[in-house]
Amino acid sequence: MSDHLWGYKPTSGHTAGADLIGYSVEATDGSVGKVDKHSDEVGSAYLVVDTGVWIFGKDVLLPAGTIKAVDTENRTIFVDLTKDQIKDSPEFDKHKHTGDPGYHAQLDSYYTSHRLT
């Protein structure tokens, strides 16, 4: 796995320990949902995003390295992915995949090939 994908970019504005639950998540082309869970764990930081009705109530796991910016004033997180890239990501089951290294490797491969920046 590439560590840079599983860590917050220094330029993202994220502060370690900040509670991101409930923040809106915006792709480059629109809203994708709200943060349901997040991790600051070094080398395995991520967001679990509840997409609501946008993709039929599914959750998605976004590695922290996909975050472009955190706007604490407006409680919004901007990611450097399109809605389709997020929608087409490997299927996520929060009961099985959150801490699964194999799933993280699958996501690493997928998101590394779709990076916009």
C-alpha cells in the first residue's frame, strides 16, 4: 500500500484528533454524503461516508489521501475524486472491510489509478 494515500495531506487543513463525523463530503462534481466514521490512524487514516440515497444508501471508504481540503467553518470535506469514481469504487461493507488490510490494498490500487492531483 502507498502510505501517502492512507494519510492526510499536510495541505488539507485536517487537524489530528478533530471530529469529522457529520461533515458533508464534496467530490469535484457535487455532494456525495456525510462522514459516518473516520480514523486518524497513521498509515491507515480514512473516512467512511454515508452516501444516503445517492448510491442507494451505501457507505464508501475513502482513504485520507483523497482529501483535498477540510473546511471546519462550513463542516465540509472536499475530495479530489469525481462522484462516478467514488460510486464505482470497490464495494464496502463496514462490518468486514474497515480494518481489513486486503480491502485497503484493493482500495489503494483503485484510488491510486484515479487520482486527479
